[in-house]
Amino acid sequence: MGWNMPLNLRRWLVFFITFSLFCGYPKPKPERFTYLSELRLKGYPNEIFIYEKDGRTYSFVATGQAGLEIIDITKKDSLKKVLEYSDGANSCQDCWVSESLCFLAYGKKELEILKFFLPETIFPIGANEYSVAYGLALSFDTARNLIYCAAREQFITFDVSDPRYPQDIKKENFPSVRGIYEDGGFLYLACEQLGVFIYQTTDSFPIRVSSFDSSYNARDCWVKDTLLFIADGRYLTIASVADKSSPHFLVSIPISGYAQKVTGFNNYLFLSCGEGGLYLYDISSFPPVEVGRIDLPYVRCATFLPERSWLLVGERDRGIVVYELTTDYGR
């Protein structure tokens, strides 16, 4: 019959198709990023840790050869560097802050511990260094005073009960362990071409439970409920970890660029993809829906401040770039 059908029927058909496309089926929820400010750093940002103290908000940034840079981000239009620390030799890859201590994954110093008094001073008080490993990422078990360190060739557990003298209590050799994430008493290690290894924490050192071969290049991971999200080379790979002893593949979503870091908050997931910029996904349903993207030359990391809806993006050359994430639906 084609388009020789009666006019009223054609109008009804056009209405039906339009309604189906725009009203009848789920659509990606509109998101947008509002640029707020930025601050250039001495080094390349590798990781960002947010710390609140005396009504002020600070961003501790691991910046490679430049060491650690601490930014006062209390006012969105007036970012200000207040302190920095570098040993002049190593490359700072990650940082973790607890009370007045800052723990660094510091290259050939797998772990360095700093004492600080903001905004006046910061100084080293302890370190653990070997020629074999190279500190890349940290996770801190505050209840047990244990630091877990992804140190490229090794996975190391440190006892930091006395931060002046950190003691390694367990070292396990790996071809490459690059990222680490803790959730619900389990540790997830991103091990590049080996995929992700899962450990259960104990009062001493963690015990290996299982592993998952992501098939690409697992550089970082993040967990929500029973889903494991992996920054996996040219993909965002998702696995089920409902049974920690038997994780299984669900889907790999292709991305532009190369996935470096992944993090999230509630129903948001942020994927830092180098030259591909930053992807925002809505993970309230499965599979995730891409709902936003920041097109910057080279995104290395990001973190989200839910109280202010601020997204701090670590960009290779511009430093810390701050956006406000706004949506037309509730968080």
C-alpha cells in the first residue's frame, strides 16, 4: 500500500511512530555539566582525595613527579593551592587521607606517610621502600590499621599501627597489579591483562577468593551492590560478583579513548578515558546508559562531591577542572 494510503491513516501512522520514539519507550535521562573553575598544577593528576576540616574542603592530588599538591576548593570560584610535598625523586600515584595523616603510593617508595597541619605544614614521618615494586594505588582499612598497596609487581599489606614505622606483613607477587578497591570486606585488584582478583579481608592479611579475566586490560575497578565495573582498556566491562567465589562476565561497552580510572556515586558512574574524555553513565538500570560526556584533551581521573554536586576532573595539562553536575531528576 505504501504512501498511497488515505491521508488520515498516514497522519495516524506518523503520530504513532512519533509517540513511540519520544514518549513510549525509555530514553536516556538528560544530563549536563556546568563549568565552574580550574587550577593548573605542577604535575599530572593521577588521583584525587577529598578531605573536610574545620568547615573547609581540600583536594589532595597525587601529581606524579610533582608529588602531592593540596588545594583548598571551599569556594568554587577561588581554588587555591595551600601545600605541596615532593621528595624530588619519585612519582606520586595515589593518596589516602585519615585524620592528620596522608598515605602516598609513591613509586619506588611503595608507601610514604606524611603528617600535616592544614594549611600550615606537611612533612614525612615514615616510609617503606623496596627496589622490586612500584606503588600505584592504595586502600586503607581504618578499623584494622592496614594499608593495601597495588605496587605493580606486588600486592602488599602494610600494618600502619605506628605510622612512623610501617611494616609489610604480606607480599604477593604479580605480573602487574595496578588498581585496588574495597567494598564490604572484599578487595578487588585490577591486574591489567590478568583481569581482576578478589580477596577477602581478615584481621591480618587478605585471602584470595577468586579471579575474573576481563579479556582486555583492567586498570581500575569499582563495585556497586553485585556489579563490578572495570576500566578495561577500550571498554567499560561489567561483571557480576553476587557470588564472590565465581564472578562472571555480563557485558563490555566500547568507549573512545583508553579507560584509566572508574568511580561512582549512587546511580552515577564516572569513567576517565584519557584522550576520550570523561563518560557519565546512569547505572540505575542494566545495561548502563551513557548520559553525559566531558570532552577534554586527556582525562586522567575524577571524583564527585555529592553534597555540592561538584565533579573534580584531573586533566593532564589543565590540572583540576571543576564542574557542577545538574540533572532534571533527583539524585
